Amino acid sequence: AQSVTQLGSHVSVSEGALVLLRCNYSSSVPPYLFWYVQYPNQGLQLLLKYTSAATLVKGINGFEAEFKKSETSFHLTKPSAHMSDAAEYFCAVSLSGNTGKLIFGQGTTLQVKP
Amino acid sequence: KAGVTQTPRYLIKTRGQQVTLSCSPISGHRSVSWYQQTPGQGLQFLFEYFSETQRNKGNFPGRFSGRQFSNSRSEMNVSTLELGDSALYLCASSFRDRGPGELFFGEGSRLTVL
């Protein structure tokens, strides 16, 4: 069965510091992987997705993630945090691209300190 | 281009009542998925509809049901409400039949059961 584990429910960084949000997945076959962001009182917005075309994926707002099959990881990074990055981030996995069913991790709340 | 629209945004019900939530997908999207978001359980998949047919179903009791109309609009219904049904219900739409793509989420319907 598929599952997603996000290490750290809360991450706090200073403005300008590196952002690293961790995601590990469990899947018996190569999965499709996604990172979504949710701002307060809003729905989820896609940051980036891995669909086997390239292991390093670049997304919106300066975020990127690297798919590492050997580590079953898909960590999200951003070189320099902005105050506007404060939100909740979700890693998600799907075995099939043609589906609206995603398995989400528990989420990581990112706090950015001035 | 209009986004995913969910109505109502907020509602309060009492135990034992039933509720119907509505979702209008992005124009051209034929897949609509529903998710329940709670602080304790996170984001959990409820079901997915594509071309008026349920394609996937999550692990929720039969009190949770849905349907999709010919114009791709979808409704979900929860009967005999319980306190634990209090949650943010998110709807997401996608093309589904064009390979691994992103889900576009609405802002959700926040249900409070008293």
C-alpha cells in the first residue's frame, strides 16, 4: 500500500534561510509525487510534481524537489525563505497518473521568522 | 478562467441531520475528487467521479455519498451527521485523462456538526 511520511509537523526558519521539508514515500512501484501548499482558509495549490521525466523538479515560487529512488524520498527545498512562504505543505503520492486519488502526508507547517 | 467553486463555504448542522455540498469544476475538467481534511486525520480521499461514474472510493462509511452530473458538477452528501464529520471538505478537479496532472482545489466547505 502507498503511504507518505512527512518528517516534522512544524518547521521554523529565518527569512533568507534554506527551507527543507522532508517527505518519504512507500510504494512498490515508481510513483507520481506531488508537493502542494495550503495557505490559511484556502484550498491546496500545486507547487511541483514528479512524473519520472527528471529527478530534479522545479516548481513555482522558487521551490524544487529531488526524487531519490534509493532513499524513497522527495524532499522539498528553497534556497532562501520569504515571509510569504509561511503555510502548510503537503507531500502526496499516486500510483497512477490518471486519477484524482492522492495519498497525502500529514503536512508540515512552515513558519518564517523575520 | 474560473477556478473550482464550492458551496456553501461554511455551514453548521446538528447531529443526525444530513448535508449536501456542491462543487463546480474548472471548465473542461471532467474529473472531480472529494477530500476530507481534519486536524487529526489530515487529508483523506473520499471519492472521485469521472464522466458521471464513480472511479475511486476511499475508506469512508456509506453515509458519505456523491454524484456527478452531465455538466461535471458534483455533489457530496453526508447523512446522519456525527460530531466527527466536522471538517473541511475539499473538492478538486482535473482532466484525469491527459496523463499525470495536477488537481485544482476549491477553497472548501467547512462543516461544523454540533
